[in-house]
Amino acid sequence: MHVKLRVRIIIGVLGAALAFLLSVAPSAAGVAAAGAAGDPVLFAVGTTAFDTGLLDALLPAFEARAGTRVRVFPVGTGQALALAGRGEADLVLAHSPPAEEEFMARGGGILRRRLMYNDFIVVGPAADPAAVRRCRSGRQALAAIARSAAAFVSRGDESGTHLLEKKLWAALGARPAAAAYLETGQGQAATLRIASQKQAYALADRGTFLSQRRLVQLEILFEGDPGLRNVYHLIVTNPRNGARVNVEGAQALARYLLSSEALSVVRDFGREQFGQPLFIPNAEPYGED
């Protein structure tokens, strides 16, 4: 893991602990200072975006210009929304539209805007024992894996990737046998490494797979299903969720990430190293507060 990423994880963990202490026992001074200029922005980010290194290309410019630190929590979408729901994250970058819509309907966020997308793919061993390469849809690909005795590695962490996987299995009414199905409870990069070790299949987002491709012995075996588009949204946390929510900082960061400056970074990120961008900007204007 890159040094920058390790530092961000350590900072994120320490920030999460601080946010929890403030949420359960906020002092008068802490409540008064919530949202004040200079407070860090607690940013809960899906691991599929974090693992690619995209934030290392985006956040330094914002931090320098705003004079505000950003503490990143790399977690699955389910955990990111839970943090925001408890007021322990100011801004969320999520990629599970149904879960996000439910969160917004409960009043968990005050604004949700589309930022970018890539797509989900099915990866696995070059030998392809389930003949996934012959499939014409993501659903067919998972059905072929379920029928075979081949191993499948799932994130099992209520992330956007895992929620989509569960939806696909439910639609099929089938899943690999228990002996062939492993849940890691970890992020996308770690899950890909485990799938590589076991020479198993996995559902992955294209961005993380490309960023990890040199580290794993897996191939893209199915891609191109329009139903497997992977869309990312930013959600600004409702300040009613917790006394310490830095809504002003979250709004400022969201505006920056949706700006033409940041989107130009997203548009080119990965192109030189991987021959193609890892994400496609598809942003909605921030609009009025």
C-alpha cells in the first residue's frame, strides 16, 4: 500500500474515533465550534474510489486552497452512509443508488449529486472454468458461475459492489454452493487479491481492477453490460444528524469535486498509467444550497 494511502487510513481511523467521542459526549466548546472555519472535513469514501488513488490526485489542491484538512474514511457504501447517519461523516462518496435514495428519503442528507461513473466487470482465472467469456450479460455470467463448482469471492461488506452482487443473486434465485462462496468482509483491492490467491471469480469495479491489475493473476472475463454501470454520488450530511457535522466544509468540498477543475483531473486519472481513465466524469451541477 502506498505511503500516502496508509497515512490517509491512519488519519481516517483517528478521525472516526474523535467523531464518535464527540457524538456521544459533546462538550459545550465542541458543539459551539462545530462547522467553524478550519474544522476538518470528514469524508466517507467507498473503497472502490479510494483504492485507485484518485483522492490523492484530487484532495491536495482543495486542502491547500481552502486551508482545511480532509480526513478520509475508506469504507463500503453501507458503512459510509451509517457514519453520515450518525453525524460522523460530513460528506459521502457512495455508489449504491438504491441505498443512497433510501438514505435521502430518511432525511440523512441535504444534497445528493452525481459525480462520475465506471462499470462493474466479472473477473476470474484465465482458465475460466465456468465459461464466463461466452456469456452475454452480467446475469448470465453469475448464473454460469453458480452452476459450476468454481469458487467465487464476495466482498460481503454491504458496499455498493456487494449490494449489487446480492441483487443479482436474488434475481437469479441461485448462488454458488457454500463451499465455493467466500465473503472477505474487506474492500475491493483486498478482495481482488484474495480472489487471485484462490483463482476464483469476483465482481469488481473496473477502476479498482485496473489499478490492481499488476498485483493479481486475474483477467476481465465479462464486461459491457449496460445494467452494470457503476455510478458515484456525493451526499452532504444533514447537520441534524450530529452536533459536530461540518456542513460548510462538506459543501465546499462537494462544490470543488463537482467543479471543472476537479472533473478534468477525474477525466484523465489513470489514462497514462493504464491506457484508459478509471472513471468517466458525469457530474450534476451543485446548484443552490
